[in-house]
Amino acid sequence: MTGAPASPVPGGGTAVRPAWPAIAAFVLLACGMAWLVALPLWLSPDGLASALTPVLLPAMMLTPTLAMLIVVFAFRVPRIGRLRFLGMWPLRPAGRFVGLMLAGLFGPMIVVAGVIAVAAALGLVQLDLVSFSGFAEQLAAAVPAGTPMPAVGALVALQLLALPFGALINSFLAAGEELGWRGWLLPALLPLGTWPALLVSGAVWGLWHAPVILLGYNFARPDLGGLALMVGGCVAWGVLLGWLRLRSASVWPAVIAHGSLNAVAGLILILVAAGESIDMAIVGPLGVVAWIVIAAVTGLLALAGQFRPARLHAPAQVAPRHPSSRRS
């Protein structure tokens, strides 16, 4: 049987043309199910303030994995070597895998800290790293007067020490997204080339957030401008998470990195000075300053040769089958 013409992929091997029917089905399923899950928030007069939000947002994070399972078994993409294609197994070489898992755990924390430092240096936000007056202000608003509380500095230290544990906990839900985005979609797009695959998968990831971004999530901009900001942030972070995926030949470093990003997203709220108005579209972990910092990090990785095909380990791909085709 003849397949589509082969093309090279990072790490050796060959790949057929992108399985466009499966890719289209994956995107439509992931985005469609996200809208379906978020529909009660659109129907509620409370929007994101609805009591259902803490349940529906985690449920929405599972939709990329559900879409992945459908295209894997209905469209048979890939037909064989599915765990390897998805980056779920094997976990080797062990040294590189462990090193990139640690990079996934701590890298987003370092990047977000860098974003905050750059934003402060540019005068876009004022920090208070001594008395943490902004955090104290938030506590005063949230805790009834007279409630015994530890010193603010001690609470800040506990918050910072808890970040790695928060990253690991968040990774359980982040896996619901990453098994779809970096597990299936990124390898499925690799016949286009490494950079197109990274950028397109990041853009799809950003657009998938539309049901909640258009309600004001993340940027308090319930419009196309807010969605454009989310797409920009996801494209930027998608390059780093995609690099972890391809460099390690495993989806798990990207899962940990996604969990770490979610855990550290509120760091600026701990460090900001009292009375400061924070524009997350500018100084947040997905905002414009973050795009600049991530572009600099990406440039350093590129200069170090980390995006050379020999350094990346993409799974070999096989021609897709029509759902109705039989084994021969």
C-alpha cells in the first residue's frame, strides 16, 4: 500500500503530510466541547462569578484529552506506537528526562519572576519586597478584622515555598490539556516543520480559551482584544512548552511546566505595592511583557542550538487511516 510522500521530522525518521481531517476534527472537538462545558456560565447572569465556575473550569481543561482520544481511536492517528507518539512512554534517556522535568517545574517560575522584574524596571508596576503592603492589603480585605494572623512576611515565605507543590497539584488538571496540545496536536502538525507546528499549536491553544476569555477571564477584557492577548500569550508559552515536549520526547515535562505556570500566575499579586492597579494584559504571565521575556528566552535557546533538528526528538509518524478502513 502506498502512503503520502514522506518528509523529514526532528530527531530522524519520516512523516507523512499532516493528517488534516484528524487535525480539523481534533480542533473542532476540543473547542466545541470547551464551549459546551462553559455554556452554563454564559447562561448564568453571574458569568464567571457563578458558583459553577470552580467546577466547570477544571472540566473544560479535560476537553483536549477527550478530543485526542476520539481522533486516536476514530481516525487512527497514529495507527501504531500511540504511547510513543503522544509522549507518554518511554521515559528515557533518564538523565535528560529528569533534567527537563526539573526545567518544566522551575522554568516557568523563573520566567514569571523575570516578567515581574522587567515590568518593575520599566515602571509598569511598583513592587514592595520589604513589607509586602499589597498582599497585606488583600489579606485585610479578605479576613475579618481582629482575626489572629501570622506576620505578612511569614505568609509570603510560605506562599513561595508552596509553589513547587502547587505546580505538581496543578499538573493533574494540566495533563488534561497537554495530552491534547503537546501530546497529540504538536506531533500531528510537525510535517509542517518545527516552528510552524509550535506556532500553530500555540494559537489553537489560545483560541480554545475563547469561552472564558470572552467572559472576562484573565485580562478582564471580554472582547476580541482579550482573546488576541490570550492567543499571543499561548503562542509564546507554547514555544517553550513545545520545546520541552520535543527536546525530551515526552509530554510530561510540558505537563509539569503547564502546572507550574498555573501555580505561579498570581505571583505578582503577592509582590505588588499597596494601591497599585495591575493590568494583567501588560504585566501578567500571559501579557505583553511576558511575550518579550519569552522571546528573549527562546532566542537564547535558539542560539544554544536547542531548536536544531538533531536536538529534538519527535515521534515518527504514519499515514492516517479512514475511520472505516480495516486492517490489512
